[in-house]
Amino acid sequence: MFTYILENDFELVTIFGLHPLEPAGAMLSSAEDMTRYLQFVLNDGNTTTGEQLIDPKLFSEAFSAAIPVKSGSPVKFAVSKPTFPVSDVLGGYGYGWFESSYDGIFISSNGGMFKHYQSESLTTTMYYLADILLDKEPWLNSSTACSFPEPWKEINEMDSRSRDNSAFLPDISEYAGNYGNEFQPDFILTVSGSSQTQLNFESGRIGGNLYSTQAKDRFLMEITYPWEFYVPLMDHNNVTTKTNVYFVRGGGKVTSMILEIGTNITFTKDVSVLDDIPKKTNESYWLFSAGLIVCLLATCALWQR
């Protein structure tokens, strides 16, 4: 993670390493500079001196949802009427930003997360400030801001330890192969040694295991490396949250894989998105996309708790 010192010269100071997550964030800044950045965003790429640095159309695209979130599967804590006095409805995920609607007001945000810190802890503060800025009576106070989501909704501490018994698959190799998607890095699945119940996977810089279940063509995915990616997915029992993965068949053969992370993302077998991307851009693409996958998984895990 980096911060900076600005006296006579600009100097980057390394606090600790965060490789390979750097392209997904990990910058510390000052309140003053963050305010300038927010003004820049609100002005559609215009500086305080009136200089247009970025095409407003690019800003519009950057803050628009690229991955829709299916109804009933939010990837952050669900706040909606009539359970809560207000509704905060998530619309989808774009280029690093979540698109949502807070009581009809458009919001573009990102929770931010690393190790044991998440700006989700500031959620109630943001709700309170939003009500003040919108000239509304705040629905949170000093007591309920600390107990949130109670008293409206009971906190459910989930146990991520799998209760699914693995199924013995005589031909588990039929699931092995390369699975591609136009928005995410490929998933490469291989059989784990002589196991008939487990697959290994790699996707960019992340990797882990797929465990078979008693449900046909359904597996549980667990990220096991690197630690920068799986730590945010650990529950209160220090168990990594697992994600549903479904395989689809056509003509009796496995043709695609669906990753369920708030929204369903389909990866087609024997197709690679990297076939259409110049080799020199592959590395940065993998890094960014791996961070995006983990961000979606982590926010989904937080909501489930």
C-alpha cells in the first residue's frame, strides 16, 4: 500500500506490499486531495481552473453499470422498504463503481476493502450525511448508527464451513478446460491429482479449488491464493466463503460455467478472451479483472453476513 509526502518534491512511500492488487486501488490520500478529486468527478472531468482533462462521455460510461445485478441478489447489505425507512437499491457494477439508487437519488460508489478495513463501516455516516444534504430528516441517530442494521434487521453471522458432501465423479475431467468471458480473465480448470471430487482453478493471478457437491454440475469455489485476495473473504470463523459455480451442458457435454457472485457471469468452454487482446496488455488486464472478481465476491460475502 502506498501513501505520499508532498513537501518540496512528490515522494511515494511504501507502507507494505500489496502485489498483485495495486491496479484495483490501494492508495492513501488526504481529505483535501480527495475533495479535489470528487469535485473533478462531479464536474465531468473539469478541473477547478476550467481545464477539460477527460471527455464527459468517458465519465458517463465509467460510472454506468456494465454488469447488471440480478433481482434479489444484491452484492452489498440490502437496505429496502418496508424493512428499513429508506431504500438503497443496487443496479449493477461498472468500471470500479457500483451504481445504486438511494430513495430515488442516483449514487455511484465503491465500498473499498483491504484486510480488516472496509469503508462499509462508514455506511451509516454516509446515510446520515446524505439525508442532511438532501434536506431530509435523518432516519439514523447516534444509537442506531452503531447498532445498524439492528433494530430493523437482525445480524446474521453466517458460518462459511461447507455442509455440502462432495460427490464422487467418475469422469471429473469432463469439467477441465479453459473457460472464457468477454469481461473477465479466463478460468483454467484442471483435475486435482487423482481426486474424483476436486478441481483446481486459476484465473489471472488468483487460484484455488472447486469442490463437487451432491447437486449435479454444481461446485463450490474457494480462493486459496494469494493471501491478499482470500483474506477479505474470510468469515468470523476464519473460514473462506465459498461461491456457487454451475456447469451447463449442451448435447450431453459441458459447454459453459456460471459463476454466481451477486450477478451470474457465464464463461464459455474452449473460448479465451485473450485471443482478441494484444499480449502486451494481458498482464494488466489479468490484474485488474482478478481484483474485480474478488471485489464482487467480498462484497457478496459481506452482505450474506
